[in-house]
Amino acid sequence: MMKPAIALIAASALTLPLSSLAAANVEIDANGPVVELSVYESVDVAPDTATIGAGVTTEAATATEALRQNSAEMQKVIARIKALGVAEKDIQTTGINLNARYDYDQQTQRQVFRGYQVSNRVSVILRKIDDTGRVLDALVAAGANDLSGPNFSIDDDTAAKNAARSRAVARAEAQAKAYAAMLGYDGAKVLSISESITGNGPMPEMAKARGMMVMSADAAPVQPGMIAAGVSLSITYELVKNGATPAQ
């Protein structure tokens, strides 16, 4: 997209807190045409963290009894999680729910009260993903009857994001120079950069074989594959000719 004027954002503003970004905006006039490019790049990295959900669901005739049973069972599950070496800070309650249960009676065509159901779930971060299968089995043995995950991630994706950022900048620069050459200009000058970072969710379709990670013959098989760390950049360039007077 071509336009005559643009907001200059200093490259250093990318590292400033949000409240400081407004002060970095400067209105300038561009002497040459302006091209805006949006580029996305990502790198694949092996995850080093797994997050699982574990919970207990119980049913009883009264709400009090359902909650009492659930609390007793959930305490066993949490105790087992801690016994497996998971730190307190990596265990977080994500929800406790109490609901009345009804069944539909086909003969009377009415809802019939059946009792109460209580569920309690925790989110657990495993920093040794090789243990994931063993942990899942241990939680079931401890009484967990509601499992979810695992969701794989990387604890510190700074290096991966930096690699993706370098690729994105190089690709955008090559595209800007190609535009300059096609339109009879000598090069391109960066006027602004904005960035958005994508999540590092699992990418099963891009999983690379690393072998099933099992701690015993009957442990749940878990394959972490690879995850993506990506960066989206919007970079605005001014197309310039050698010897042209810089924009003021």
C-alpha cells in the first residue's frame, strides 16, 4: 500500500513498556513512495514443559455429601501430585463445580432429580515432560477420573522468538528491495516496525519423531513432537534513490 505520510516508531520502542510507546511516535513526510509489509516467521522447537488437567467428579444424594466425598478424593490426588515431585507453585485449582443432576423419565416425560454432582480440577505443570505418561497413570491410580492434556510448551521461548524475528526482518527487507527495484528505486529505508507475537501451542501436524516417552511398559504413551514460536511483523519502508534528500 502506498501513502505519502506515516508515523515513525523508533526501533527501540519495541522494548519499551506500553505507556512509553506513545512518546516514540513522530509524524514525518516521506519523500518517496511508502510500502507496508506484513511478514510472519516461526521456528520449531522441542517443548520442555507439559501442562495437564486432573480432577475428580463425584455424585451423591445431597450436595453436602457430594462435596465431602469429592474433597476427600481430591486431597488424595493433590497429595499424589506433590509426591511425584511437582512444586506447589505448579499446581493450580482451575474450577470447583456443584450441579444438581436430573434424568428424563420417558414414561412420565418429566425431569427426575437424581442427586448432586461435584467436580474439582487442577492444572499441573510438569517440567520433566519425560514423566508425563507416568504421572497420568499415577493420577488415575490416586483417584483422578477427569484428565485433560497434555499441552506442550517451552518455558523460555526468548531465543526461538529472536530467531523468528531475524527471519521476518530479513524476509521483509528482501521484499522491500524487490519493490524498489521493480519501481526504479535504489533501496528502501525502514520507517516503522510493529510486532505481534503468536502463541506457542502444539503443532501435531508438524511433530517430528522423537520416540515414545514411556517410563514403564504400561505407562500412557506420550509424544511431545515440536511446537512453533512465531513473530508477526508489520514494517513500513520508504523507497529511496541514492543521493536523495532524507525526509525531515
